[in-house]
Amino acid sequence: MEAIIFCGLQASGKSSFYLDQFFRTHIRINLDMLKTRNRERILIQACIEAKQPFVVDNTNPTVADRARYIAPSLDAGFNVVAYHFDASLSECLERNAIRSEEELIPERGLRGTSARFEGPTPGEGFERIHVVTLTPNGFVVREN
């Protein structure tokens, strides 16, 4: 059983990576789609109870943001893995600028996430931490 937590700025490639790597094996938990923390909590609890692998596809910029997923997952015996999307603010601003109008993130939101961002660490409870970089040829993943 695996709980994967994505950590990265908006427009760093998280959702595309999910589709490429985990669409067929893990339920996607995404606050943009679910709209409320209560719905998110219900879906995560259902995954935990069903022993269903899942991916939290949110920015998760701080230790506190990630803790809400790590603790219950560890308590249920899940392996918890982080994927840190290593993209600069300028790269994400460039990618964001070419998004469709309904997917466009306000620049202020991107800058705010960047200012608060704390990279994931093993001390949070992660079994492994992978670093993901989006290149012109696709994703490159390395273990941290």
C-alpha cells in the first residue's frame, strides 16, 4: 500500500506526471477537483480503509500541509513516498502563461507558494523522496 505526496509549485508538472505514471494504479486526490478539505479527507479515508494506493496531487508546500496526509497513512501501514517537483518560479510562470484560461493560476498565487515552499525531508515520515524535473524530452526522476 502506497501513499504518494506530490510537492511542487503550480505548473511544475505534477498533474501531467500523475497521468503519465500513476493514472492506472493510484487514485488521484486533488483539492482543485474536490473543492473542500472535508471531501478530500473523506476520499483519503476511503482509500486508507480500502487499502487503495493514492496520490495527493496538490502543491503541499509546507511540512504542516503534508503532515495531514502522512500521519494517517503511516498509522494505516502505508509506505509514504514524496515526489518533489524541482522547478524554479520562473519556469513555472512561463508554463503557467501558456495554460488555458480556466487552468491559469494567478501570478500572485504562484509567488506565494514559492515563498512558503519547504522541500520534503525524510524526517517527515517519507520512506523515499524522488526529485522530478520536467525537460523538453519528458520527466526525469532521481531518488534524493
